[in-house]
Amino acid sequence: MPRCLVPWLFLAAVAASAQSIVLPLWEHGAPGFESRRNEPEQAKDWWVRNIHNPSVTVFRPPAGKANGCAVIVAPGGGFRELVFHAEGEQAAEFLNSIGVTVFALKYRLPNEAGSPYTMEHVRADALRAVRLVRSRAREFGVDPQRIGMLGFSAGGGVVMLVAFGQNPGDPQAVDPIDRASGRLNFQMLVYPGGRVPGAIPDDAPPAWLLCANDDDYDCDDVTMALVERFRAAKVPVELHLLARGKHAFNMGDRSEFLAVRGWPQRLADWLADSGFLKPAAK
């Protein structure tokens, strides 16, 4: 049973637990929507809605376990809500166990009733999150060349919004965060939704993809189309297509199928094989 979520307070850095803090992406609120930054989020059971002050919640590995790898996690929810516990907090718990520092992203929701936001605002949130993590890499013990994103369902679409561009920083920017590069070093897509690009650049970050063959939201088609484009661009890609599992199996812990329950370890294997979990030389 998913536990209830407590709405986060919107302060510069609020202690959410002994292991996590909340960092708003913009100090004074999202550009153009600063007046809404103090509106409280809505949270019940498994979802979070009414996000007007986008943020990352930082989850750090146990003392002595961090290896310098960082992952920004984008939960799914059809851009109507965020499945923040099962696809944010639980993902962070697993990644922390293998030494990864996690930044769980709360992005704005264009499909929520009455939303003033578009996908451009979602892209701005995701790009800002990457730049924030890289600009504060030393503070969080992160290697700025080992920053990736993990996206579930709609969150996979969020990853795609930033994964296929160079997104260089602006050295003349007044805001020091905007001087940092928004380029990802790797990407991981779990039953991804979103728009598949017609082509993928040959310098796109390496990718890991997971989906069930019986996905009931056609995310298996999205996954296979992405694999074709990665292969055409000769971008390193690893695919795990499960025979069964349907959609939204989250971290697999509620599934009756062993292959679904074991998928997080396959992700850990890929991260290790790709060198992302190896501590940087001092």
C-alpha cells in the first residue's frame, strides 16, 4: 500500500527527512509565475498535484557509499499528477543503495485541470534541474560528467525533452545556474511516453530502456521506435523488453512476476557496466 504523501513546504532548502532536502529550481519561483510559488501542493495517497514551484528533492546515499554518480528522476503521471512516492522516493531508495545521489524532480503539469503550463514549461523545469545539479556538483559530491536522468512513463517524455540537445550553458548569464551545461551524460527510460523524435543525434547520451510487451498504453511502441532511432544513430542502447507486466509497475515490488520485480538490478548492472558507478579518481 502506498503511504500518504505530505505536501512539501516551499523554502530554499527544507529538511524533508534526515536524508533529503527540497531545493526549488528558481529562488524566486518559476519565471513568469513567481506569484504562484507559495501555493501549496496537493498530495494524497500516491499522487502529487498543483505544482507551481518546481523543485528537486535530494536523496543522498548512506555515509561512505556515494560514488559520485547523480540521477535526476522524473516520475510519471500523464502530466496530470506525479507518482512521486512509487516513481520518485522508491526509485531514490534503490539508487541510493548502489551509491547514486538522487534528485527527484517535481515538474509542472500541463494536463492538470486548469493548468496554465505547456510542454515548454516542463522542458524548462527539466533543463533547469540538470543545470542546478551540475552547478552544485561539488556541494553534493557529484561528478559533473556522470549526471543522468531516469524517467517513468510521462517522465520518460520529460527526459527526451532535454536528452537530444547540447543545451550549453551561457557563460554571460547573471544566474550562475544558467552558466552550467544542461547536457545529460546518460538516460534511462522506463515504459516511456512522450513524442518520439524523427531522428536522434549521433552524440546523444547512451540509453537504457525498459518496457513490457503487453503495455496497455502503447509505451511498448514508443520504446521500440526509440530503440530503432538509437541504433540508426549508432548511440549505445540497451533494451529490456519484458514478456508481461503491463504499464506502471513502478519499481516492480508489487508485481507477481519475477522479471518485473528484478528489473532494478538490470538497471544497476548497466550503470556499472557503463562505468557510471565507478568512483572518480581522486
